[in-house]
Amino acid sequence: MQISVRYGRGWMSATLPDEWTVDVLEPAGLTPLPEVAGTVAKALDNPLGTPPFASLARGHGQTVIVVSDITRPVNNRPILSALVERLEDAGIGPDKVTVLIATGLHRAPTAAELDVIIGPETLSHGVNVVAHDGRATEQQVFLGLTGNGMPVALDKAWSEADLRIIVGLVEPHLMAGFSGGPKALCPGIAAAETIMAFHGPKLLSHPKAAHGIVDGNPVYKEAWEVARLAGPVHFSVQVVQNLERKPVGIFGGDLAATHADAISTARKALTCTVPAPADVAITSNGGYPLDHVFYQGGKGLAAAAQVVRPSGGIILVERNEEGLGSAEFARLIARMGDPGAWEPDPCAGAASEIDEWAILELAKFARHARIVNVCPDGDMDYRAAIPVPTVDSIEEALDLLRREGVIGAGP
């Protein structure tokens, strides 16, 4: 049987034995919206739980619009164009509008990525564009402590704004249940100290800090605690996309209401079930831009780990054209050793270092299954740094799992 998974800007294919039982896991999906601009207009003009956006904006001054960075492949362009147009109609010119890129602790976007994230139409309109820098202490404003004692500091562009808007992409998330919603604030525009606590072992080790779970999920709850401290979110636009990254739902209005409706749609568009755990799962991290660094690979592993039996195999296909990720992550992974033997202190309230969360997740999945990385473009330095074997093809990964007894150990 021939199968294909996304790899960088293209695909990687493999031939699997005909005698195997192979399931290609894809959600049923939803029909893409027939007219995106019209749906955006409806979301702004007939919102959930707020006045129409244009009337809500009237009388405000300095405005901030938070959007995701390049690791969230959502088409913001029609949304931003419509928002800026209505802001102008409400008397708020582009000189008073800041588009704040929610990088968390990721690198700042390149000029080419800004064209993708924001679009030349909005960029040429003259709005201010700021990339959040969570490491820059002077750019954060301390807002208090959550009920768990987590310190909350957010970008001053948010705290100093008179009108605050969030645009988010909602899909299953490996620790928060679903992305979007309050995650635009934390980790999106939070200080490093806040993010390290939000990504700390105590929260991440909880069994309900997983895909698709919101009830009883402490990470999801903590994100809403941050939103409470952040002050009013005046308007939210939440987007759900199908596997082809075409929108199937766009919701405007109150943050909680839009996120709830988007989650309901995402469950229909982006989830599926299996009758029993598999011996092996072959997965990718969704192709570019999601697989541009190994740091993001935990998201692909998280999905696969849920459908693989204990001591089974996970084959992760990633292009990783920018290598490992941040300098902090590269240093951590160089010290990691055997990921399956690496266990954090589950009582630790905060990560000890930036990007440690990705190490925590990698270790968790390595304890569950044997991981093989497929990256034919990875050079020798890249292969030496990653603490799981890296091979050139899916077939080579399958051969390795056969030799180790992962394949063939059972029926």
C-alpha cells in the first residue's frame, strides 16, 4: 500500500507491506466556507455576545490586534483587512493600530513571513507591527498572580491599548486541549517567566493536559486565569480550518463564546477515533511551516502517541529546514541523553529553562513508544544532536523497528 505524509512544502511517500492492516487516519472534515470574506463580515457585524465590531470600536483610541506567528498556518489576511477597514470607519486610523505577533518564545518573523501572517494589503495600510519578545523584561507589564500562584506579565503593547482584539486558530492542542482563545495571551504575548511556569512540569504532567480535553485540564484553566488578569478582551475572531487549511468556521465576538463555538466545530472537523491501539503510527507535523524546526515535532508525536500501544513505534517525518529550534532548546537537547530515561520532577511549578516543555513532552512520548525520526535533509550535526535515531526514509525507519523487535513482537 502506498501512503503519503506532509514533508516541508511537499510530501513523502512510502510503500507498506500488503499483508499489513493499515488505517489512514483522517477526520471526516467539514465543507470549506464558500465565501470567506462574507463570513468574516458576518462574524464582525453579527457577533456572539458583543455589539457589532464597528460600533464597539467607536470612541476607542490605541488599538492592539494579536495574531499568531508563522507556526500557526491561518489566513489572517481577510480578517485583518476587514478589522482595519471597520476601525477606520470608527475613526481609528492605522497610526493607532498595532498588530502584535504572538511569538511566545519563538523567534521574530522574517519579512517574508510577515507577508504571510499579515498580508501586504494590511502592511501597506500603515499599521504598526510589533513582534512580541518574551525575553525582553522591560517590554512586559506585571499583572498579578493566578490562583495557582503563577506570575503573569504580558506585553506592554497589550496592557497599554485602549481597544484589544484577538485573532486565533482553534485546533486540538497537545497540552491545552485546544489552541486559540486565551492561548493568544499565554503563551502568545507573555513574559518568559510566565511561559516557563505555564509550561512547567506540574501542569504538563497532569493526565488531562492533553489533546481535546478542556474539562479538568489545568493548562486550559490556567490560560483562562491569565485572560482574567489580562483585562478586557473587547473582541475575538476564532478560526477553524480543515486539513487543507481552508476555513470551515469563523466566529466573531466575545472571547469565551467564540472559543467555545470554534472548539465545537474543531471537534467535528479535526478529530477521529480508532478501534484499538496500533503497533506503529507514521505521522508528520503537518508540513511547512509546522515542521521547520525539530522543536515543534512534539505536536506530531503527541497525536501519534494517543493511537499507539505501549512499546509500539512512532515514525515522525519532518523537514526541519531550520534545524533544532532555539539556542536554549538546542542546549537542552544536547544534554538530554536517552529521552526514555529522562523524567522531570512532576511537582516542579515552573520549567527550569526556556523551552524545557518540549523536552518534557519528547521524554513522555519516548517512555511510551520507540520514536524514529525521518529527515533525509538533516546533516550530520543535526542527526548527532537529536536523541532519537534519524533515517532517510519511512521504509528505513520500518526496517529499524523490525530489527529492534517493535514490529513482529505481536500479532
